[in-house]
Amino acid sequence: MTIAANEVYESWLNHSKVDASTKEELRAIADKPAEIEDRFYRELEFGTGGLRGVMGAGTNRMNRYMIGRATQGFANYLLRNFESPSVVIAHDSRNNSDIFSLETARVLAANGIKAYLFRSLRPTPQLSFAVRDLKAAGGVVVTASHNPPEYNGYKVYGQDGCQLVPHQAEQVIAEIREVDAFEDVKRLSQAEGEAQGLIVWLGEDEDNRFVHTVAAQSVHPEVLKSGAGAALSVVYTPLHGAGNMPVRWVLAEAGFTNVHVVPEQEQPNGMFSTVKSPNPEEHEAFTLAIKLADEVGADIIIGTDPDCDRMGAVVKNDKGEYVVLSGNQSGALMVHYLLSNLQAKGRLPANGAVIKTIVTSEMGADIARSFGSTVINTLTGFKYIGEKMTEFESTGEHAFLFGYEESYGYLAGTYARDKDAVVASLLICEAAAFYKTQGKTLYDVLLELYAKYGTYLEKLESRTLKGKDGVAQIAAIMADWRSNPPAEVGGIKVDQVLDYELGLDGLPKENVLKFLRADGSWFCLRPSGTEPKIKVYFAVRGDGLDGANAALDALVVAVMARVDALS
């Protein structure tokens, strides 16, 4: 244990403003130097997306003191840049999310900033919508998305409803650095905030506006209402999170009446007790949903993560077996469904644009271009897609059609500036219902797209490297690949190395390396911004599933051998 970490630990133990239960928690680790080091070797980093970390006492943990410090810094930023600012606050089903949400409101209120709160859990995209709807100066959502139960987080949004992009986040971070977590944070009690009109609770009207706006993104409402919606059997799992009610409300409004919710995963539960990880990217998360789907003969299964900004889908393949679609496959299907039907209705704008991230498959891009739409790449993180949408709104250069990333994040419509699992649930079910009227499944359509555009397959591998040592290991892996780029991988020449830390293509600088191979395949190394992981993305394009799968497997083996040798 370093002297610095121990000194901070002792200062917390002896500080008059640290509550008794926090001190009790700290005394319990007095004989655990490694634990003290991990909790106090640094302050929990406020990145471009906000805070995220394990809950507990300490500067490197999520707790009311770190929340208070971040909020005071955010308040100082708002007061410097806005006259009479207001902020919308939402939270998900995680443990302490409601407590952290109210703590945020109390600090804002003490600074004279009106805080609008939802009375219970709401989806992250609804927060984005509400910031725009209420013309607030910003927003905060307390969530750790799909992280394990011990985590929580704090995401900050600008007045356009988009997560702060780097130049905004840097200003907030500068303000936070000037705040002492104990001496500088102002707080009002809940009662004082309510009495002064600075803590305002949102009601059903805000929910209704969100639901109606999302439902209005339907491409074929007349087809759904005429019976196609009722004919589709849907199984839905909210994975114990915030999606349960809004997803069901939107599906019902659109005409889907045959929806079965997984009972074991319907209610909010911060421990996510029925899954190893509440993440629709993980196939295991659909175990109970597939069991129910078998019982009711479902056409499609959908699942949303705890804060309902990611959506995963499961469909029947050509053998009648349920298979989990990748984020890239679902994205390509939705791009094709949306653009082909807008074109058929004469509603596809000539200046339409689809936005995706640099680690997302090129399949959806190829489909979009075939309809005459522009494709724009951004760095990983939906905030960059949201930033482009706001730019379009200002310049009129493009009409936003669809934005997505391979990690199950999608958005259609301009009502929000973040990925929305509610609208994604609507569109993927609508596509399934539409194609069912033609005697096709979504898997049938996917095979048709492979035949037309090529068999695109992708894979994500990640390695979790926790703590101070893990940070160093991840840095060493990136440094090794950056300083010693391979001339070939798996016997295939590497044509180009894209180092996004240099600020390529006008994008902000980011610690990402992408390697393009001579056969059109690529792989990309990227440290996660929200988890103690290094992520490695792989993509190939073949002429059939067998060949593409073999090429993908060979690429993964070759790259991960070097990554694992360093981790």
C-alpha cells in the first residue's frame, strides 16, 4: 500500500463530515492494505461519459461523496454557462440508484438549479428525450448500464440531450477538480428543495409524451394495426431493468398484443439474480426467454439492458432453432427495413444519412449506400452519433435516418440523442411482423442480405484486467501493438494501420488501433471507457457462412495469442 493511499484512507476515517456507516465500512478493511490501495490510490475518474465504478467507500468508488463532488462541479459549470439552468435526473434499477439520484438533486437545488426527477426508474433514452422536451440545460442519469451488480455510474448530458462530448466534458472535469468532496459541496434537504420549487417530480405527462413520440417512429403503422402486429408472437425480457413498462407500452400502442414477458426477469432487481450479466450481448442472458419462447411458440425474442438503451434480439434460423442476432446483424436488418420501406413510400430523403461507429460492421453501411444514403463513421460511443445529429439539425446538410453501434445500441428518430432500446424493440418487432406477412423470418431476410451484399461476420473478444495493475497491463498491450505493428496476421498482409490517437478523419483523438488486412478483413484494439477491459473487435467478409466463419476463427486465434501473451 502506498503512503498516499493510506493517508487519504486515514483522512476519511477521521473526517467529521464522513457518516458513521461509511467509517464502519472503512474500519472493516483496516488490515487489508491491497483493498485500501485500490479504494484510495486515485479519485474515480470522470471521463467523457461521467463516472462509473464499484460502489463502496473511498475515492475510487461510487458513493454519495463522489456523486456530490461531481454534481457540484457540474453545477459550477452550468452556472458559468447558463442563466437559470435546470437539469433532468433519471435512474435505473441498480442498488443505490435512487439514493444517488436524489443526492444529485439535493446538490443542484442547493446551487439554485431546478432539478426535475422521475419518481421511479426510467430508461436512459427517456432522460435524453426529457432534457430536450423540458428545454433543460442538462441531464444526469444514474446507471452502470450492463455492468455487474456491484457497479453504478453517473452519466452527464448537455442541453441537446446528448452525453457530453470531449470539449464539454473537459470543462466539467476542470470544475470538478476544484471541488473538495467534503468542504465545497452544497446540499439542501429534500423537503427544503421541494418547498423552494427546486426539486420537481415528473408525472405521467412526461411518460406519455415519450411513449407517443417513440411509437410515431413506426414505418408501417397501418400494417401493424390491420393485424400483422397481433399475429406476431413476442417474448420480452427487461432483465430486471427500466425497460419493462415503456417497451410494453410502445409495443401495445403500435398494435403488438401477443407479447409475453419473462416473469422471473420482469421486476426491478439490483442484483440481477437470474443472470450472470444483465447484458443482451451475452447469450446466457436469454436462457429464460428462450425457454418461454419454446413454450409459447414465439416468432421473436427481445431483451433490454438495465437502463434500456441496448436491445438484443433472438430469432429462429432456417432449422427452426432460436439464435441470438449480433448487434451488427440486427443493425443491418433495421437499416434495410427502414430504408427500403421509406423508399417504397416515397419518404426516403435525398440527403439521408446513416451514422455508425468505426468498430461497427460495414454491412449496414453497404446497404445504406445502395439506397443512396450517406454513411458517416464516428468514434465508439453514442455521444458522437448524437453530436452529428445536432450538427445536422443546425446545418441541414443531412437528414438523420438511423444511428447504431455494434454493441446493441440503435436510434431512429430525432427525439433523443442517445441509443434507445425502446425504439429498437419497436422496429425489430415491426420488421419481423412485416416480413411475416410475406412468409419470411428475419433470419430468411438476413440470408438474403448476405447473398446480395456478402457474408459479413464479426466478433468481439475482451479481457478484464482489474485494479491498478490492470490499468498498467492494458496500457502495455496498446503500447506494444502501437510500437510494433504486425506486417501480417494469420498469413495475410496488413495493408494499413489506423491510429486514432493521432486524430484521424477529423475525429477527436482516442486510444484506438485498427488494422486493415489485404483481404478486406480488419481488427481493432480499444480499451473500454467504462469497464476495466481491453476490447478487440474482428470483422471479415466472405462468400458464404462456412468460409466466413473459418476466416473469422483464424483471425481471432492469431490476434488473441499476442494479446494474451501480454495480459
